[in-house]
Amino acid sequence: MTAALSPLIRLHPDDNVLVVRQPLAIGQVLAEFGLRTKAQVPAGHKIAARRIAAGERVRKYNVVIGAATRDIEAGEHVHGHNLALVDEYRDPGFSQDVVPVDYLPEPQRARFMGYVRPDGRVATRNFIGLLSSVNCSATVINRIAAHFTPERLAAYPNVDGVVAFAQTSGCGMSSPSEHFDLLRRTIAGYARHPNLAGVLIVGLGCERNQVAELCSSQGLAPGTLVRSFVMQDTGGTRATIAAGIAAVEAMLPLANDVKREPVSAAHLKIGLECGGSDGFSGITCNPALGAAMDILVRHGGTAILSETPEIHGVEYMLTRRAVSPAVGQKLLDRLAWWAEYTRGHNAQFNGVVGHGNQAGGLANIFEKSLGSAMKGGTTPLVEVYRYAEPIDKAGFVFMDSPGYDPVATTGQIASGANLICFTTGRGSMFGSKPAPTIKLASNTPMFTRLEEDMDINCGLVLDGDCDIPQMGQRIFEHILRIASGERSKSELLGLGDHEFVPWHLGIVS
């Protein structure tokens, strides 16, 4: 990288594009690079470092992100108008780049203040959760949750809230099917989540996703802190709301009877998400979050990378870190599934990124993937999981999911994530429950404009005020504070009540 105040950033000596740190005017002379701009270029975008011939591969971080569709002169803006996606063979190089983790001895590992459940699992928050087996019971669980206002919960200071996880499926779907299994797995993942001290599941009665079968198939045993109602048996809407309120009221004293205690950072499972990315995301917040995850893994914790479409084109960076060819092949198998799933559609996996990504300087999915994959750091990939599968291995793992933020994070939380780290370059207004979200901004202007929503300003890296390892350490320390009970910006804003969005697959009939 060039000097901090340079208007351009050279990410690798072999790159033929440079990233624009500050907006450039047409005809602007950039003496240190021997360039004169041929157009106005926004911050986060790219210009040609030299002449690039038609068909020549364009490199960023010395990774091919496309091919020039025409001759591009030095100083020209390089973006979707003159850059085409080229999907070439990429050698997976299974396990070639595996570097063993230098784990810290247990006495030296960081600690945070968590809630230890009777079975040994550790929570970062303490909610009572309401789940609907079907959309037909969504209103009921929302009404039950609405009853428990801050005033009514004041007598239970150790309870973070009563939250409804309503969903829009559960019937009108094929069963058995992959979609049906996925939905049940997601609901059960929330029901078992350590951040939920008590759970109430409500169904209608005639849906395909029957409550009794849901619970038995997923091993959800009824008890004092796991209750269920079926509206058609309980007496309808008002009777079920009343019964649900009474059930939660009985849970509250038990849920409140907890206190935080020091626990190892090894109990942290962090879901990694990015949304509204820009050209700086792969320079600041994503690699800084990756550095924080390397620290976490050394302390025995777990980092969960997801968003399968957003590793397309750079998957070899992960397969080369896979602990075995079998683990690497699992990742390639998921990508092959996605190629078939999205065939014929104008989907991100097939190259088209969202409007905000394009406006922020990302021309295609390969360029976005290049930054997105950096969130996972550099440690070995120890396992690949399907959406919402329980994560049972520590270290750096991958969970298959779409790139759509609420769907991806819902799967991560269902898999056991007890905290989410969310990077953004454009500014994403996201929050989650029962696991809190920390939002990391890629650039200072956006952080300043949206400071009420952003937790950490990784734009300080771009400003030259700190480097990636220093920012990674700051993020890790912030994670420990949020895990210990400090409120994230999204929690202070009350976000997270409407972000439970299980992945919908298959035919709806």
C-alpha cells in the first residue's frame, strides 16, 4: 500500500489497477504514479495503472477479477463498462496452504463475562424466545412478545427481553423436502440456542410443520423452559395469547436466576457477515475482521464464514486452507449446487452484484468475493456445514448460505453463533436477536454519517491512523466487551425483532 495520504492505493506490485482513495477529477495529474485521469472517478473505484489491452486479465490483489472488454488506457476508470467476468478453471490446491494454529495455552486465553447454562454451553445474552411453526401462528407470538414491555420486565433485570421469531413458511410446502428439513433445523437451532433461557413454540394445528413432530424430530424435549401450544387445541387466537403470556410469566423467574461469570473466549462463536460492500471493504474492515478472527481462533474460539455466492471466484483461497481434501471438496460441492440452483437467473452467483456494491466500486462478484473471503482470516478451514447445521468444531468453519444478510445470519445463529460481526461499506442498518450484531464500517465518511448505527470505524486503516493487525486487536477487544453485556449500536436502537428470515427453498403450493 502507498503512503497514507496518496489519492491512490496499490494493493500488489503486479496489479494493473489502482484503488481510488479520494474522488478524482478528470485530467487530475497523479505524479507519483505517472498518470493523468481520463474521467471523474468516485472513491473506492479503480483506475488503470497502465495500458490494459482488450482481453487482458485485470488484477487486484494479484487476483484476476475480470478481463478488459476493450483497450483501456492508463488513468481510465475501470468498472463494469469495460470489465467482463471471466470464469476460468481455478486449481483448488487442497490443503496446500494449511498453517497449523499457534493456540494459546488455556491460562493465557482471553475471557469474557458470559452466562453458563446447566449443560455447559455459554450465552452472551439472556432472552426468552417465541417461535412459530407456521406463518399462521406468527401474529400470536408477536402479540405475546408485545405484552412484555420494558415496564413489565423491570422486575427481571437479568432477562434481555421476550422476542418473537415469526416466519413466513411451515405450510404450502413439500414435505419431506430439503426446504422442509432446513426450516425445522433452523427453528430447532434457535430453540436450542444458549442465548434463549426459555422457549415457547406455537403452531396452528393443520400445518405441515406439526409442532409435535417438529419437536420430536429435532430432539426438543418439553419441560419447564420449553413449552408449546397448538392454537386449534388451545381455543383460538385470544386463548393462545393468554396461555402464552402465562407460560412466559412462569419462565421469567427461572430465566432471571442467572449471573454473568468469567469464561474463556473459546466459547465464542462469531458469525461473519458483510452487506452493502464497497471498494474499501476488502482493504479495511474485511481483512481487519479476518485478523480479529485469527486472534479468536488462537484463543480457541470459532469463526463462521458464510454467504456461499460471495466466495465464488476465490474459493481456492479456502480450499487450499482446508484441513483435508474431503473438507475442501465439501465446499466445492456446495458451489456446484449453487451453480445449478441459480442457472438461468440474474443472480449474484452468476456475476451481477447489487446496485450499492456497484456504486461503491465493485464491478462483479469476483471482486466482491475477493474482499468477502478476507473476513475468515488465515487459519485452516476445519469444516463445512450446511445451512443451520449445528457447528460442533472449533476454529475457522464455513456454513452454506445465500448472501442476503438476514437469511445468512439467521442460519449462523441457528448453527450456534452467539455474536455476529457485520462489515459494511455503504452502511447497513442491521441488528439481530438473540445474538447481538457488531457493525464495522469500511470508511470514515460513512462511519461519521451513520455513527448511530456503526460500532467500529475501520476507515482508520485507510486514513493511516492504524494498520490491519492493530484494528484486528481493537475488534477482538470490542467483541469481548459486547459478549460481556455491553450493548451494540443495533441493540441500542432496538433492532433484531424482524430479522429472523429462514432460507426459503423449493416449490410453494
